[in-house]
Amino acid sequence: MKNFFGRTREKKHFSLNQKSLQIGDTHMSTDSNKPSVEANRTYLCTIDSVLPGQSKAGTNKVTFSFIVTAGDAKGAILREDFYLTTKSQWKIKNLLDAVGMKKLGDRDPASLMNAFSGKQLLIRTKEEAARTADDGTEYDARVRAGAFINAGSQPEAPASASSNDDGNVPF
């Protein structure tokens, strides 16, 4: 599909029958009766599903689906990809700290679901600006997870890319 400037854009999944919209890593409802998340807010969530996989470029990842369990966005779903690279280990560590775990563990689907399903945490959302990738693919602005916080603690600043207290890779 070409945009106003004649650039080719990647098609996004949209179906009125399913009443859902997939934009990047975040799932948002298009049904006006279904709740959705907003940027710069903190939501109490439960981990609904965890699936290992690979990106189009072949990078190993784990995709987590979170369901908002309280407030005006109750029932909204957030999906977030965690790439298993040293560059993004801060993000994985932030999630693991929020759910009281030290390592990701086995990455087979059954083990991941047993380890993570039902765990509660707080998710602080942020807005990611629209961008154009190096290959020319354009991505719309989106709301996504910015920080993962233990549900029993107060919100803190997100971990920085250089923080890895014990030097161990969490995956």
C-alpha cells in the first residue's frame, strides 16, 4: 500500500469481523465497547500468554500478552515482544524483576506458560512515535509498555540499558 508520499507501507492486520487492530507489538480494540490503553498511564495486568518465536530477521524473541485487570481499561490487551539479545536484556530483566523471577528459563511454550501465566504486575505505558525503518517501512505511532513494575511496589524509573546488577544474562 502506498502512502501520501508514494512510499510503500507494510499492511497492518485489520478485520472488522474480529473487531481488532494489530499495530506493531500492541493489540488495540476497534470495538467502541472494548477498553483500550492510553499512553503515560500505569495498569494492573496479568500475564495471559507467553510464546517463543523469531523476528523476520531471525532474532529469537518471546511474545507476552498482558490483560488489564482493573480500572477503566479492564479487559484491554497489550502484547510485547522481548528480543533475546544483549542489547535488550535490560527490558527482559525489568519484566523478570516485576514478576519476582531471576531468569527466563526454558523457552518451550509449555514451560513458559507454566512459569509466567497468571502472574500480576504493573505496566507503565508510553507512546512510541511514528518512524521509518532503514528499509523504508513506515510504522504508525503506538502505545506500548514502557516499564514493568512489581504489583506490590511503587512505580520506579525503567531500568537503563546498562543496568545488569549481577552480570548474568537473564535468558
